[in-house]
Amino acid sequence: MRHLLYCAAFVALAACGGAEPVWAPDDQVARARYVSTEPASITLFTVTRVKDGSGAHSGLLINGSQVVMFDPAGSWHHPALPERNDVHFGVTPKVVAYYIDYHARETFDVHEQTLRVPPEVAETVLQRALAYGAVPKANCARAISTILHGTPGLEQVDVTWFPNRLREEFGQLPGATGRTIHDDDADDNHGVLIVQHGDPRLN
């Protein structure tokens, strides 16, 4: 039972928030659209506590017909990026860097795992994320694992409540690569939000 509280406990710091429906207008989503020149891929981010390695949050970067961040029950945001129910649009490499910096700090590490996939698989994941709806507290890993498990070619990822379990199974997918980001920033992410909000260059 205590494992189910990891995401909820992390809400005050960075990650799992409430399930409040958000639906940006079509024109905002269209203007923010960012298409990468990199091959189609999905990237799982797992935030873990430095103290004991326990999982605190999961997020999924999807590089399909456009690049979006599915940050279920997450509190990270940028005022220039439209959002539809935990899916953030216009996610450039600079935005990804902000996302990582927002979560990594002296008490939390960020694990990044990337898997190249056929374009049609990336697009399926993207469409499933868009259709999932707003995600409630403590459901970050469950939402992502549900989307992946239901995608052809990714069925071996089981549905789970636990960020570290999801991280382990994602890492076993053939071709998955990963790295861990450590940061000695103070345990306060407000400064990161201030800096990213003041940066007019998102690309």
C-alpha cells in the first residue's frame, strides 16, 4: 500500500497533481506544433528519490507526427505551451531540457529511457495519450503503462501503478537505451519555472 502513495507524496514537490480537465483551443495547438527531424521514438522519464530509489513520477515524451509530452498528473507546465488533458504540445529540445531540470534536484534523480519505434507505433501512442483524458493523483505510471500495453508491439509492458516497475519493463524492450540525470539543485523547483517562463526561445 505504501508504494501506491509515492506519486501522491511527490505532489508538493514536482509531479503528481489533480485530474483537472484542460482543453486548449485548436488554433493554439496548431501554432505550437513541433515536428522533429529525429526518427520516431518514445521516451520514458522516471523520477526516483535519491534517498531510497523509490519511484515518484513517470512522464512520456512522444515523437510521432509531432512531439508532445504526456505528463499524467504532472505539475510541470509552460505558459506558452498548450495542453490537452496532460498532453503538452510544442515540445522542442529546449522544452525537454526544462522538463528534466524541473524534476532533477538534490533529492530526486531523473531516468531517461528512449526507444525508437516505427512511425505508426509512435502515432498510436500519441493518439492513445490524447484520448486518455485527465489523469488523477497517483495514476502517472498506470496511465502510461495502460497506453503502452494497448499499443501493438509494446504489449509486453504490463499495466502497473509503480513508476519503477514501468521503468524496469520499458528498459527490457529491445533497443531501449537510457541514462540517469543527477542534479545538486536545491529541493525547490520554483526557480526552474521562473527561468523557463522568462525564456522566449522554446526551440
